[in-house]
Amino acid sequence: MVVGVLWFGHVWLPQALAHLSLLMMYLLIAVAELILKYTETSHLLKF
């Protein structure tokens, strides 16, 4: 039982962390793109 839990954590934890870091990267890129688009449109509205 304990060995199974340790193996499960050892196998799945790095994969879950990798997927989470990828998701965070995608979220950061999407937010940056939204901010860029918003600033561009606001600049267009100003000028």
C-alpha cells in the first residue's frame, strides 16, 4: 500500500507539475496577448 502510494506520487507528480507549468505558460501567453490587443485598441482609440 505505502509502496504503491510512493510509486504513484513518484510517477504522476512530475507529470502533473509539468502539465501545470505548461498550462501556466499558455495562460501567461494568452493574458499577454489580450493585454497587447487591449493596449493596441486603446492607442487606436486615443489617436
